[in-house]
Amino acid sequence: MRPFTAFFVFYFAGHSGQVLAFGPGKTNRTKPKSEALDDVNLREACRRVTSGMYLDSWDQMNQTKKLQESVQNKKKALDLSLASETKLINAMRSKVAASNYDLELAQKIDSKSGLIQTLQSQATDLTTVLAKAKLDAESARKTEIQRKAEVVTVFDIKSAKKNERPSSLEYKAACPKYRYLCPLPRDHAIRLRDVTKLEPCIRYAEQSIQNRK
């Protein structure tokens, strides 16, 4: 039996906030309750911060994608409106050229010209906004892909439905309930240590590696 399989934590009422930790070299050694819980919770702390890191990148990807789509739709609607107004003013100008001067029509042309200039200005602004939105969306997409590639080496990404927001990350290597420390498989621990800079995960990875030697 490997050393780590003998680790257990037993909670006893009336022990003044202490737990007894049993395992190789730890027989009958009392350990402060807060310290023991920190060790037990290190696995969960790592999972939570990693989930937060990945889900933040997913949310950013999703938000920038929706913003890009929104700007694209606005730009498309504006372009259609500009094309329609331009067609109308060209028809008005043709009518003026084919007839005697019409003051009312000339005023309408002036008004329509002002509207077209406004639409053109808005179209120019939206073109700039859309270019920025595309860059942001692409950058966020690449970050999400990178984060996903990192976490899937150790975690499974849980989703209720395909293409919807992931609900959580769960370790690929299951942990028996009440297992003290419950180290990761050595190869998973090395991956976790190498792909994350998150403090709880580094501690958990290092502890796992030590307990797997």
C-alpha cells in the first residue's frame, strides 16, 4: 500500500478544536484544526481559483463576441439606411435636373444631404468600433483557448449544454471522501504546477508530488 493511502482525518467532539492526523510518521500527533482543514481544503481551493480563472476567460470571450455581433448588426442596418437615403437623394437630384427649379424639392435635397452626412459619419465611427471589437473578440477567444488547453490536462470542464457557459471544473482524478490531502497523480500534479501560477494550486501540486515519491 502506498504511503499516501494511509492518510485520514478524524474529527472528535470535545477535543478543544483539534483533530488527530494519522499516517506514516504521524501516529497520535495532534494537529491544529485550522491547519488540518487548510490542508484538506487546498484541493478545493485550487479547483475554485482555477474554475474562476477559466470561467472569467470564457465570460470575456462570450461578452466580446456578443459585442462584436451587436456592432456588426448596427453597422449593417446603418449601411442599408445609408444606401436607401442615397438612392432617394439621387432620384431627387435627377428630378431637379429634368425640370425647372423647385424650391420645395431643393430644400428636401438639402435636408436629405445633411442626413446622409450624419449617416456617413456614424458609419465611419462604427467601422472603427467594429475593428476594435473584432480585435478584442479574437484576443479573448485566443485567451480562452489557451486557458482551456491548460486546465483540461487536470480538470474536466462541466457544461449543462453544449456551447453554453460551463458550470464548473472538476478534477479528472477523483478523490475518496474524507481523504486527508488526497494527492493528485504525479503526472497531473506536475502539469498543474507547470501551467498555473495560482498559489493554492502550486501548494497542492507540490504536496501531491511529495506524497507520490
